[in-house]
Amino acid sequence: MALIWLDGELRDADSARVSVFDHGLTVGDGVFETLKTQDGRAFALSRHLDRLAASAAGLGLPEPDREEVTRACRAVLDAVPLPLGRLRITYTGGLSPLGSDRGDAAPTLVVAHAETPRRPDTTAVITVPWTRNERGALAGLKTTSYAENVIALARARQEAASEALFANTAGQLCEGTGTNVFVVLDGELYTPPLSAGCLAGITRALVLEWTGARETELPMDCLDRAEEVFLTSSTRDVQAVRRVDGRELPEAPGPVTAKAMRVFQERSAADIDP
């Protein structure tokens, strides 16, 4: 049975309960991180904890206790080691009055671990009519206010796709519901800059460092012209896109994507916490 860390101790799934007055439940006042785990080890933990702290600061939450979060992750991983898993760290505003105002209680910390299948090498994506607000209060923060993503991902599933891609309010390519996106144009690899409103993905940053890809503003129609498209995320690593809406990319993964996949696999295998 999975063991879950909740506010200072390991509990089984049946007893790990968060209050109905937790601000993360009532108004989505929380931040989170999802990490890939292999054989009981979490990948890029330091980078994820840095981003957790940055998201908490952006939301105005107290800084998470890094030692406690690390201890919680280790306890959960040791309790139920898995060959390939998804480690979820959730940090919320804690008990609060009904409404948007925060209370005086300490934040809630939950760490959970579940098995996950290996992702396929290729996938299909769609574009959706809704936009990311690159100037909104939550831009670039990994918060639990995820309803937009739930709606968009449900639309993708209806169209036999695993991801939905958003434009921002300026009509530029931004990101997916839980991924960053890279495109190959005239043989060169590009991804939207953080100023476009996308999340500063951990895998995105490593791909930029390890492949020499460039950040640039990209109009949405670049997806109609791209020779290759791929997604990055903590659980997908680098995943080639074989279809964007109705456009097929039959050679996926193309040569640039295949190289990025290979480099990421080699470099991540060599260093669990790059």
C-alpha cells in the first residue's frame, strides 16, 4: 500500500486526509512539483525544490522548509520503492476561512508516490482556443489552480491526443497543459521564452543546456511549418510529436528530436541531480 507524507509523518492512503477547509482545496491556493523517480531515486530534486520555493514566493506562501520536504520525499521513496514512478509534492495555504483570505494556520505539505508507465516515444497533440495570460498573477508559477489544464486536456483526449497546446494573449506559442514545447524550423531547434508565459520546466531547462536550443518568440502557425515538434516534461522526458491537430509528422521522431532524446537519456542517466 502507498504511504503518503502528510504534515510531518507517513500515513497510509486511507488515513491521509486533508481538511475540507484547506485553502488548496477551497480556492486552489497551493503549489506543487512532479518528479520522475527511478528505482527509488528522484530525478533533479534540487531543481524541483528551487522551483517549489519560487512558486510559493510568487503565490505569497511561506518558504517551504527544504530539509523537511527533502526528508518527506526520502521517506516516501524508501517506504515504497518503484522501478518508475511519479513523486508529487503539494504545498498549500493550509487551513483558512471559506473565501479568498488566508488564515493563520501553517501550510499543508503532502508528498505522494505512485507508479507510472513509460511514455511512448511519440504522441499526438492539439491546439485549443483558450489562451495563457503571460501577464497574469500566476504566469510562470506551478500552482494547484489547474482547472484550465483539466478542461484543455479533456478536449485533447476527445481528439485522441495526449496533450493540448496553448497560445498566449499575443497569439504566440506558449506551452502545453503540463509540458513545454520545442519546434524545429529550417533545421534549428527553438522553444518559447519564459516571457511568453510558459512554465520554467525542469526538463526544458536541461534540454536548452544540453542541446543548444534557442529561446525565441514563435507565432502559433509555426506548428504548421515545423519539420519536427517535441514535448518535454518530468514524466515525458523528451517525447516526439507525430500529429498536431490534423497535420501528420510521419517521420517522428525526426533527426533533431532523436538526438535530443538520446542526449537527454544519456545525460540524465549520468547524473540523478543535474
